[in-house]
Amino acid sequence: MADTLVIVESPAKAKTIGKYLGRKYVVKASMGHVIDLPKSQLGVDIENNFSPKYITIRGKGNILKELKEASKKVKKVYLAADPDREGEAIAWHLQRALNIDEKEKCRVVFHEITKNAIQEAFKHPRTINYNLVDAQQARRVLDRLVGYKISPILWKKVKKGLSAGRVQSVAVKLIYDREKEIQNFVAEEFWTVTLHLESKGERFEAKFYGYDGKKIQLQSKEEVDELLANIKDQPIIISEIKKSERRRNPAPAFITSSLQQEAARKLNFKAAKTMQVAQQLYEGIELGKEGIVGLITYMRTDSTRVAQTARDEAKQYILDHYGSEYVSNVTKTEKKGNKTQDAHEAIRPTSVFRTPDSIKSYLSRDQYRLYRLIWERFVASQMAQAILDTMTVDMMVGDKKAIFRSTGSKVKFPGFMRLYIEGNDDNKKEEDKILPPLEEQEEVKLHKIEPEQHFTQPPPRYTEARLVKTMEELGIGRPSTYAPTIDTIQKRGYVKLEDKKFIPTELGVLVIELMKEFFPEILDVEFTAQMEDNLDQIEEGRLEWVNVIRHFYEDFEKRLNYAEKEMEEVEIKDELADEVCEKCGRPMVYKMGRYGKFLACSGFPECRNTKPIVKSLHVSCPKCGGEIVERKGKKRVFYGCSNYPNCDFISFDKPATRPCPKCGRLMIEKKSKKETVNECTYCNYKETIQ
């Protein structure tokens, strides 16, 4: 008979923990928060020290009732929600709902769901940390005041259904500002001059560097022509060769932001998907005879700190599989920024000996890919530096002593690069650039001179990875907020993704411009970062949460009153489409819905006709001969027949633009990192198109 109740957040976590604790413990899930602020009203008593009005969340009444009944049947209750502010708040709400004494050591915290970690955590329970609770409570109240006070003004003046979240607004502002930079960008001309050279039968290149040791950027064709005239028919002599050895350190183990960035670059995961899959790996996966096992440490963290036991394990694995020369001999010190809370370890596998391939059969494709990324990054972080041999060669040509420079490098010792190399936002691959064995004062042979005109490029639009990185650098939000923030600004229709890059919508631009005029502090990056710092200080017990909110609200209330009086009503006209309603003959217009744009009749509400926006591929349907069109589902793009529902053809692979040359049937595109292949759906004919 169980005499101890343990409450966690999810059924998966409950199942994993229950396995480690044994029969004397009954483990139940609260399914996240059971108590929160009401959705239908502000839920904050401004006149009474901003006191929150908490209620049982609709639909959670039976769960809370079940937990209360279970708590009466046991001698002890432990609250084991996630080890962060939100988890502490969940534990606090449960403590009060179950009438657990404030002085009771009922809170259990662990950062990985493994047998040793769980059993050790239950040996050291503690009381609820009210500083953590206050920090979370301050965030909720602050966000509620901003969202529930500004949004009604936007509904009244602009459009029903708009919102203005505290962190979300700053994220949209970043995308808005970048778009303005791009629009206002003035390209500047510059030139490169490349010499195609040969030495001892080997070809290599050198680019113009400058004159007489000074670096110069060629900015016009006249400057290029002058250079070409100066070096014409002149011998090309190697004036200086510099050889050096460069050491490269591995990237540290993942934190939340770097995991989201790397998963976006290498796996094409959205931030929300990364966190969803990471949660599954953290809470536990069924591994056959081994049972349910938590595979990674807690995935919401801003610290690269790694436990010594995990370091020792990694060292042993590297020694066994790569050799002693691959074991790092550098003492690793974690870099801590001034915004790093350092509450948890870095994200790492709970056991490095549980290799990705050894458990692949138990994981879904997404789970395997993300686990492999986390595992490889962690092991590489504990490996030796890579050593590269580099060579810089300067060649002097002509009377003006024009210098052309060639650089080369090759990996002398791969170190961590043998296992893992960090990605980048531009998907540039690093390759060895090996120069021939050159000598000083050697004259090299010229094959071709290649002058080329270029223009400076505007700053790139934000990808998810770039946006997360920027938010982290600026101190906007915290690890748990990046994914929901990015998800929300898309659902609200403030930004859209084109070619995996964010662009502000017309609605997003309008809202930001109104916010800039009437609520500039909400959009101010420094203000938002300072507020995050205040929340950290509340957590550390250095600030009172009510004082922080009161100080914010004094000016904010004045802004609200001013906006209510002075903000002019703005009419957003629907964009006309090139279609008419087949039901009433009136023109169709574009509307923004939860899953993006759709077509609706301009005669609404008299005519409620709507239909999805479809893009024709100009490819015939293999079933009925109709036209195949691109459609947007709730989760992904798919391809179907324009004659639906009379024809049920559907494909999740993009149909190729031409039929199979062998049998004339439909071909589909199959993409990999290396190439794109057209593959016949009938005779298996394949052709590489990229």
C-alpha cells in the first residue's frame, strides 16, 4: 500500500518516476497548471497591491479533485514539478490547494529523470522557494497588465482580436526594424580582382589585398583599370609566406537557445517543435528491457555548466572510441553572461554510453535526430581542440607594389571536428584550402586575371535561429519564452515566414507603429531587458515583486489614458483578390486566420462563403486529369487535385513539373542536403535535377 503521493506535471513523467520510486509511492500528474489567472478578465486587483485572482482552470476541476482525494489517503505529499520558476509556481498552487503546511519540506527538484537523480532528490526535499514563486507571479501579472490593458484599445481603434504582449511586441519590433533596414539600404559598389595562378603544376588563386602593405578596397571600375594597367605583363613574385598553427575549441554543450538555433539549422525544426521533442526525451522513452528512461537533462537552461560525473563519463567514452589524443586536456570554464541564471546544467545525455544508434529503434525519427544532435554536441564539447595549419602568401606585382594574397589551411588534427562541427545561419561548409608548396621570391605563372563587380548586401532577414540568438543576446525573454513567443507572433498574423525568413505583415507594421507612438517603453529593448533583470533580482530575494510592478504601472497607466484619448481609429481594408464569389458574385477578399491567409466573400455576413488559397503547379492530376494545386493544412503544405472532393488525389511530396520520360506518369521531388531528385511514382525512374 502506497503511503506517499508524488505529483508531477505530465503522465509520461509520472510513469518514468514511478518506475524508480517503487510501490510505496503513487505518482500522479497535474497536467501542467491547475490554477491560474482567469482568461475572461484581467484577474489582477490593481488597487490591492496588484493581488492576482487565481481560479481553478476550466476543465481541471476533476484533476484537482482527484489529487485532493489521493492526498488524504497518504502520509506524505511531494510536489515534483519542473525545476524552474513556472514549476515552482505550480508546486505553490498545489501546496495551497492541498492544504500542505508552508513549512513542510514537500518540494522535490531534479534536473534529469534517472534512477540515481530521482532517488537522490527524494533524500533532500525542501520547502517551496517563495522567491521563485514571486518572480513567476511578477511575470504573469506584468504580462497580464500589458496584454489585457493595451489589447482592448487596439480592438477599439484598429481591429478586434489584436493583442500586444510584452515580449512578443519586442520580437515583432526586431523583425520590423530589420525590414526597415533592408528597405532603406543603399548598395555600394566594390570590386575584387582574382589572379588564377600556377606553381609546380598546381593551380591556386590570389585576391588583390592593397598597395605596399596597406589594405585597400577597390570601389570603381576606374580603380580596377588602373590596377590592371599597373600589373599587366609584370612578373608575379612571392614576397612573404607566413605559416602558423591555429587551434579551434569545440562549442560548449547546448543551452536552450543554442539547441533551438542548431536544430533549426541542421534539422529544420521550428523552436516549438524542438522544445516539444526535447520534453519527450527529458520525460522518458520506453527502451525495451531497460524500461522507461529519461534520455536528456532538463531542456530549459541558460548555463553551459556540466556535472563532473558527466565529464568523467564522456572522457571514458572518448578514450575508448577515439584514443587518448582526442581527450581534452584543457580545463573547461563555463562562460557566464550577466544575464545567465545558472540554475541548471547544460542540456546533455543522461548517459553518454547510451549512444544514438544503440537506441534508434525505440525512438521516432524526430526523437532520434534531436537526441543525436544533443549527444554529439555534448561529447564533442569534451573532446580535444582541432589543430589547423594555416598559410598566408603575399605576392607583389608591378611598380606600385600591388599585393595579392592567397590563404590556405588544412586540418592537422581534427579533434572534436571528427564528431561534430557547429552549424551556421548561412549554411556555409568549411573545406580545406590547400596551397601548393610555395617559396619566397618564387615567380608564379599567371593563367587568368578575373576582375569582378560586387555590391554590398543589406542585412539578412531573421530566421528562427537568428531571432532566438538575438533575443538571447539582448536579454529579451528567457529560455522558456523563445518558442511560444515566436509561435504567437505568427498566429497573430504580425509576421509571416517566406523562404524560412520572417517578414512583418501589413498588420504587424501598423501595430508596431501605433505601439511606437503610444507605448514606446514596451518596445524598448533595454527596458524589456531591464525588466528581465528585475525578475531575476526578485528570484534572488533582492527586490519585492509588488514594488517592481507598482513602479512599472505608474507610467504605464498614464500611457493607457493618453492612448485611449488620442489614438485615432484605423480602418484596415481587406485586400481584394482576383476572384469572385461563386455563391453571390461579389468579389472575394483575403482574410487572416489561425493558419494563415484564406479567401472570404466581401459580402460577409450576408454571404459566409470561404475557401483556401491554392497555388497551381500546372501539373495534371494522375487520377482525373484535373490540375494539381498546393494547399496548406494545419501542420504542413500538401498537394491535391483542384477537383476535390470529387477527386481525392493527395501527395505530401511536391509533384515534378514534367512527367516521367520513361512511362509518362507523375514524378515527385525528393530533396536531401546534397541533391534534389525527381522520382517516378510508378516505374521508379530517377533523375538528379540539382
